[in-house]
Amino acid sequence: MSQNFCTFWHPEQLSLQAPLTLENYVSHAHVLVSYRGATCSAVDDLLAAQGKARSIHYVTPHFSSLPPLLTRIPALATVPAGLADDWVAHYGLCCSPVPVETPEIALSLLWHKRCDNDMPLSWLKGVLREVMKDQT
């Protein structure tokens, strides 16, 4: 079971119990966050290695759109586990560990090219580098 990611759903949309089984996980529709518009992720590669697949029905570039979306459609969303406490408390979502072992979360910092020489952004990137270096 993954500790890096968890899977969410709204109990009024799906009657599931945590922890999700692999069969429950792959038998329901999924929504995916991808800022590049990808329709699969590392989770799908892990499922394929087990001869399984999930069905991605919607892709969004924003994590913030998932909780309201899950309150309206019968779907699962797999996201970083750090969102769990807030999403369960504020949106009434159910949460389960992902039923496959998932990789470490790769962190990315994105900005528009026109901000490459932005002094405040350069400062922030330096601070984040130091913080991340201290975590390894």
C-alpha cells in the first residue's frame, strides 16, 4: 500500500470502503491531474505491470478542481497523500491508500519563461533548493 499517494471519492457518489481493493480501484472511473494534459501516470504503468488498467474519464491541470468534481461525479482521484486531511475535513471525501505500491513523489516548480529573470522568483527558487537539499 502506498504512503505517498492516496485515493479519494465522495461517499454520495460511490459506496466504497477503505482500504480499496485493487479490483475496486480499477473498476471505477478516475480523474487525473496533469498540467501537461497526459492521460496516464506512473500509477498506470504499475497497474499495467500487474495486467490491470484504470479508466481515466477526465484530466485537469489543477488539484483544486478535484474535490468539487468528486462531489458531483462517481469517480476516484489519486493524489499526493499530503492533501488527505484537508480534503477529508473540508469536502467530506473518503480516502484510502492506493492499492499498488507507488513511487516517491517528484516535486516540480513551474513558471512562465517570461519570469526566468524575475528577482523574487529567483530568491524563492534558491530558498526552495536549500530546503529540499536539507531534506535529502
